[in-house]
Amino acid sequence: MTTAPPDSQRLDKWLWAARFFKTRGLAVEAINGGKVQLDGQRVKPGRAIRPGARLTVHKGQLAWELSVKALSKQRRPAPEAALLYEEDEASRLRRQALLDERRDAGSQAPATRGRPTKRDRRRFGELMNKLRD
């Protein structure tokens, strides 16, 4: 018994299968919150999508502009999920530039070492004693 691939699928299920969201519930929240648009329009989670549809997905500061290439009823490993869509080159470059910018900003932050050592605590105590005197 062979099953033909589906010709349409619910948007929330597709976003979950394509690994944009960890759960369908999170996908539904994003769709209802206007973070996902189909052909430039707000839609409902149950909206049927087909290959060739244009989606815009926003998560935090990141945005993907993509076209649906295939449908999948199951959530598969990430390399297989990436075959379900094709991201616009301009979208990929914008997203990569933002990630690089965030990475560079994080590298300029002073490195913290965690909890103070016994030596650090002694030095701090000495400094406080000098300030009190």
C-alpha cells in the first residue's frame, strides 16, 4: 500500500515539520501573533498551504522569507526538514549579517569568570577594610 504525498497541509503542522518551531502550540502562537505571513497576509493556523507558497516567518529579531518546496506529515531530522523550503538569498544574507553582528557584540563584552575565588574574596575584604579606615 503506497500513499501519495499530500497536496496541501495545515500551516502550523508544516512549520512544526520544517523545524521552525519546537511544538505545534508554539507555531500556533506565532501565527496568531502575526509572526507568520502567507503571501504577505496574516492567516490562521489551519490555513492550507501548498508547494510554491511564499512565507515570511519572524522569530525574535530574525526573519526568514521562504518558499514552500514540499510537504511532510512527520517531523524529520533537520537536514531533511531543510529540504521542505527554499530561503531567499537576500533573506539569508540579512539574517547572517544580523547573527554576525550579534556574535561580534557578544565578543566585546568583558569575560566573567564565574564565582570569586578565595583569593578574590580576600582582596575584596582588604579593599573594604582600607575604605573603612
